Amino acid sequence: MPRATSERFSRAHQPSAKKDEAKSSSSMTNPIFNTARFGQHILKNPGTAQRSVKFLDSCIHENEFSPLKNYPYKAQANLKPTDKVLEIGPGTGNLTVKILEQGKQVTVVEMDPRMAAEVIKRVQGTPAQQKLEVVIGDAIKVDFPYFDVCISNTPYQISSPLTFRLLSHRPLFRVAILMFQREFANRLVARPGSDLWSRLSANVQLYAKVDNILHVNRNDFRPPPKVESSVIRLVPIDPPPPVKFEEFDGMNRIIFSRPNKTTRANFQAKGVMKMLEQNRRTWFAAQEKMVDDTPIATIVDKALEEVEFTETRASKMDVDDLLK
């Protein structure tokens, strides 16, 4: 039997459903599983599942990113037989069974115990049952095992926390193939100067190369979501940059608050200088040092002038600019 473990979980990260929304969506609920409870949309198109595995394999065997148009012509190759795969949100296992054919071990994390039972049922009495481990719990909360590859049909309400959970995982994995709401996926791969370039784009691209590889039609799911989906490929940068994420994100919170304003104007926004001064005093106290008398505004202006970004706008700055 495949192993099934459970973790305590919470849906605190999920917004509560409004009563009128619940009524309007009742006809779209999976008749066998209460998919609305966990925001699930089960991938039912086997062709999409197979293409996801092919794209996953392409990531492993290619060192450079290839244009999407090249993928249909690639010869199929299997995942490495030594690969340990983490799958998040397996649903009823349509993609799981295809991954099990190629990898050494597959650990699936599923929040709905009935879905987990369905995945286990699909491999019982087959050679794959010894290769499957099922963890019942919240993917934001449970401990991940070691894995080489991650693949996920991600519940859309946890897209952002799951992305950063994966990026903070150590040791680094090799590649992740993740399905997201198309709007979120487009923000992940956005480039400076585009309308979608944002704090999210910069934070993710600091730690990974991100590529949009496949559009998925809403009718490939049961029940169909209200939005279109996309599959992205995420390859962690190895070694990761020697930057504290909290500090990088803190700066981005300020300069992306109004991305088309100059960085100096964003730092001069109401409350920002006061916050920076409080942070500086806290840091000096932790170091048991005396706070110097230089005004924080003077320190910020000098730092921006040194990197020549006083008049630069976050909407045009790439990750290398932000690291200066």
C-alpha cells in the first residue's frame, strides 16, 4: 500500500466564500467530491497532463530555455529514473499516474482526504504503489521531503505563498512545473517596462528563471474555473543570490507602491521615512551601538545618488538594478 500520512492543516490563507457565490457555484461542483470546499478544479484532459510531463522532461534535459513553438517537435524522453517528484494538489491522480511511470518516487500533498484516497486507489495492485507516498495536509504548512522536481495544479488562492514556499525550500530542487491562473502566471514572467512588471515579478525573478510554457483551457478542468490557466516553468538560480529576502522585499514594497513614480518620491511618501528611522534605531539597539545624528532622509538620498537611481522608476528597473 502507498503510505498516507496526515498533517494538521488550516485554511486560514483561503478567503471565506460569500453565500451568494456559494449558491451560484453549486451547479459547478464536482458531483463526487466537494471540490468547492478546497477551491479545487480537477484536471480531466489527459492530453494536458501528458504535455505537462513532457515539458517537465524538457526542462530537465535542456540547459537553455526554448521558445514554446519548439516543444511540439521535441522527441519524448522520460524523467530520470532516479528522480524524486513532489506533486502538490494531485486531485484524483490523472497526472500522478503518468509521473509514477517515469520517476523513482512521487510524494503527493493533498488537502482533501477523499481525493488522497482516490489517488491511492488508482495505484493499488500495480508496481507504482511502492513508489507513491501521500501526505494529507496543507501544502503551505506541511514539511516537504527532499525532491528533485515539483509539479503542481495549484489551488489558485495559494499561488503566491506556495511559490515563495518553494523558492525558500532547501536543498534547491532542479525544476518546478506549476499551473496557475493565467493572470498570475503572466505577472511571474513579466519584464521591466511592461504593465505587469511588479513587486511579485521582481521577487520571484531574483531567485528563479521563470518561463511561460503552456496555456490551458478552462474546459480542461472539472468543474471549469471562471478563469484561464497557464503552466509555468520555474528553475531556481543556483547558487541563490546572497541577499536577505526580507530586505529585498521591504525595499520593493516601497518603490513598487507607485511604480511609475521616481524611487526618491516613493521613499519620501508619507510614513516611509518614519518607518525607516524606526528600523534603523531597532538595528542599532540590537547591535548595542549608538544611533548617529544623520537624518534618515539624508542617508536615503545619498544612497540613491550613489547608484544613480534618484530619478529612476521601479516600472523600468530590472532585478540587477534593484540589487544595486
